[in-house]
Amino acid sequence: MTANAVRGLILGPGALPAGQTVGAHVGLALLWAAAITAVCVPLAVRTYRRTVI
Amino acid sequence: MNTTAATTSAIAHAPGLRRAARDIVVLTRRNLLHTVRLPGVLLVSSIMPVVFIVMFTYVFGGAVQTALPPATGGKYVNWLVPGLLAQFALFGGAGTASGLADDLAKGTIDRFRSLPMSRVAVLAGRTFSDLARSTGTLTLMAGVGFLIGFRWQTSFLGLVAGVAVALSFGYAWSWAMAVLGLLVRTAEAVQAAVYIVVFPLGFTSAVFVPAQSMPHGFNPSPPTNPSP
């Protein structure tokens, strides 16, 4: 998914599966990154507190 | 002497956010110095992505060529390099797990705890330094790819944007790997745990071959798949 976004940006829309746009792939990749960060940052801080203190 | 003391107390009494930011900078720098001062490790870890690019280009290149879309200009290296950029951004994020586990095992984190510093800085400093390292790795990979025939088909800006997207993805995973490193704690076990997560994610994706040929469920094209 991120690979497709990166590829779209570097090779152009022709490198993506037919009918898909570079913008959609990039948006999706960034959305996933944001979602993973949003979940994992609090989780990591909590785990750190528990592990260390 | 006096200035040092003044700076130290200024840091200790600076308001929360500014202090956290300073602590993050200090720890990022510390982790990066760690990398630079172990040139052996640095060398070995930069060889791996280069080996991946060269090996896959020449091993898979001939066989996969016919399945590639025309936008690659008929060259597998053009297909492979963007994919590997995404993959190694993920691998770079995985380094967070072993870095944290290492610091835990060696008591470095116990030492940090005894200092008047922000708690979040230990995690943020680690993820930032891994991000910086990934930036270096990805730049190196693009350079090596260029040497063996990789050319962007859009523009240089497209390449930069692509690297940025890959890095943001790797940075997000860096935090997930931080959780893993803190839970698993020993460096050896972390290696194994990281592979369990990273390899399925890395290979059930369009990194190496166009994903349309994969069976439903493995195909990473649907938006529900967080693979690189």
C-alpha cells in the first residue's frame, strides 16, 4: 500500500493497478501512518510507564 | 564552568514542553552518536539494503519483467526501488524495538530515570534517531539504485515526496515497534518478534511483484492492509 503510493509518486499513475490514482494511494498511506501513530504513541508511553516504573 | 551549571539548571527548570523538546534533542543526538561511533555496525547495516537492491534486481528482474506495467519503462529496478524504499522504512522502524530493548537490558533507561528529564523523551528520542537513520538508508538506496539503472519516471520532486511518504510510514511503525521492544525486553527475543511482524507485512505487499497475481486476502491493494 505504501509501496504503491511511493511507486505512484516516483513512476507516475501508470505503475498503479488500473483505475487507481496516485493521490488516493498517497492519502491512504498517510492516513494509515497517522492511524498507527495515533494508536501506538499512547500505547508506547503507557507500556514505558509500566515497564520502567 | 559557571555557564555549564547555569545551562543545566536552566534545563532542569525550563517549563514542561520546552524541557521535553530539549531532552528529545539530547537523546536523539545520543542515539545517533551511538550509530556513528560504531562504524562496523553502520557499515554492516548499510550493506543490507544495497544487497537487497542488487540481488533482487538481478535475481527476479528477468523473470518478473513481463508482469510489469509499462510505466516502469520495462525495467524491474524501476519497480523494485520504490517498493524497497517503503520496505526499508519499515525495517528502520523495526530498529526502534531492538534499540529500546538494548537500552532496557543494559540499564541505560534506569540511568535516564535517575535524571531530571522528560519521560517521553526516551521514546521520542529513539524514534527520531531511527527516523534520521532511515533517511540516510533511503538516500543511500536511491543512490545505489540510480547506479544500477533506476530512474524516476515523474520528477525528482516525485522521488523526494515518495521517500517522505515511506519515512512517515516507517516513523508510525517505529512507535508500534517501541511497544514491542518494551514488552519483549531482551534483544534476541526482540529480533524474533520483529521478524514475525515485519516479514509477513513486507512480503504480502506490492514491494517485489505486482500484487494483482496474489490470491484474495493476500492482495495488499485493498485499503484495509497496512503492509508497505
